Amino acid sequence: WRTMAMPLRLVLQAGVRGVASASRATRHASACLAPLTALAGPAVHPPNHRRFAASAAQAAPTPAPGWHPETSVKHEAEPDAGWTPTGTGGYPADWAAINEAEWAPGKMRCGAIGVKLGMTMTWDAWGERIPLTAIHLEDCQVVEARTKEKHGVDGLVVGCKNRRRNNVLRQVKAAQKQFVSRKLPLKHAYRQFKVSPDGMLPEGHFVTADHFVPGQYVDVIGKTIGKGFAGVMKRHNMKGGNASHGATKMHRKMGATGGGQDPGRIWPGKRMAGRMGNQTIITHSLQLHKIDTRWNILYVKGAVPGAPGTTIAVTDARRKNRFVGVLPYPTAASGQVPAGIHVVTPTDRDPGTVIRK
């Protein structure tokens, strides 16, 4: 055993003496263990893990590219429709003929709450690159219907993203009664949307991607990304002080605040350093480029506030609502929009012929 312990001691000393000592100790260890190896018989080598991992990777099915939901989907049930410039095809041509109520540009429909997945891009029929933001309407459901006679306003409370009841904050447990009384799952976020009297939806109704029409304009409400405490140059894009010529510790300062003997105070709303971001804002008039009714995903043209994973609200545009045709009112019934991807109709004008100034 002393002879067998010597190689181990030499190996420990190799870390100090260098690589030459390690190689010498390894040769000595193999020479000492040679008699034991001969008595034990032929050596049994361990399996080649790299080769096993490579063979397992080849045997495993390769997943399809793109975003995969948590729940499994039977792809055999999807419609076998050919691809067109406007998607998989089969989208209703005229909503006015199949709507349950008459639609007018001044009427208010129910909005939706979704989870921001992130940004992607695509090309249109003319080859122009279009930045898109993917919004997933995850478990978007009507929680409560409010009337003007009882609540003072005609509106719908919509919730999004189911959550477990045992993982709820103490201040949120008081709001569980409205879900328990209606036999609905507790939602992660919910919001009230004002609607017209004839645009009410029943409690428990799911607001899906077919509620919106490709090509219409929407308003997105969300909370911006918090940046923490920021200076005036980052927060308000101020110039700052001089970089030289006697400037001492004033390079990124805001300078004078404007208060002297008259008026003797700082005017309210003065731009100063402070917390930046983490504010609820609204982005107006973003075009809805396409919808995916299989996974309930909206693809909005442009950027929306918030980080990926945050909940945002999507409603019909307030400013460009009159430029849109007939929308499903109060919403699209089940089966009216086939499952698939529906894209906005491409424009007939070639953008290459437009002179850009």
C-alpha cells in the first residue's frame, strides 16, 4: 500500500512542481498498478458518453422552429389550407353580415389583456422589413360585467393569466370573492374596459385573437421598464455642463434651477433628477399586422411599453378608429374565424416608387 500511495502523493505535488512532475507521476502510477490490472483480467472501459449523447440527439425528434406553448396541440386537426399573402385564408370578408349587433365607428368594444412575448420581424409582399411585437392573450377572460344602473358605468372587467390560489399576496386575497362566486380561476392581472350598452359580453367569455381584425389600429397600455434613479442628462436629455474650462464636478449637473428672489421658489413640474421609467403610458394607433388564432397571439407593428413577460392592455384605437372598416361586434363568435395565421391585406402601391425626403 505504501508503493500504491506514492503515485497519489506525487500527483498532489505535481500542482506545485509543474506538468513534468504530473506526467512522471502518472507513468509511475501506471507501472505500479500494472500487476493488479493483469490479475483483474481485461479492462472494462466506461461507455462513451459523447457518442451516447450524439446518438440520443439523433434519435430524438427535432422540434419545429418558433415559440412552443406549454400545452400540447394536435397538429392533425389544423386546416390544410395553402399559404396566401393574407395568411392561411378563409377570413370573413364582411363582418357586417354576420355581426350580432350593428357596428358603428363611435361604439366601444371590449379590450383584451395579454403578455408581451418580445419583438420579432417580418417582410411584407413588397419586401419591406416590418418590426413586430408579439402579444399572447393568455387565459383572457371576462371576470365581471358592470352596468350603468348598478355600478355607474357600462364596462367589462377582463382578467388575464391564471394563478394558483395558494400563491397569492395578502392584499389580493380580498379580491378572490368575485372569482369564487362566479366559479372562475383567479387571474394575475385584470382591468376594466368601457363598452357600449349593446357591446356587453357574458361573464366567463374568453377574449381571443379573433376579436381583433388584421389591419386595424390599436392602443397598447403598459408599464415602462424601470431605470432607477437617473440624472437629468439621461432622464430629460439635458446638455450638462462644460467638459473643461474650469468646470469642477459640474459635468453632468443641470445647472441653475431658475429660482431667485422672484419668484422665490421652484415652479412645479421642474425637470430634475429622479426615478426614470416604471410608469403606465399608452401608445396610440399601432397597426395590427397579423393574428394567430391557434395560439391567440397578436402581432402589433412597432414597439409597445414594458419588458417581455409583463401584462399589457390592447384596445381599439381612439384616434384612428374611423379609418377602419367593420369590426366584429360585440365580438367574433366561435368558429367564424378559421384557425391559422391571418395577415393584413398588402397594399397595391409599390413603396419603391415613393420618393422619400
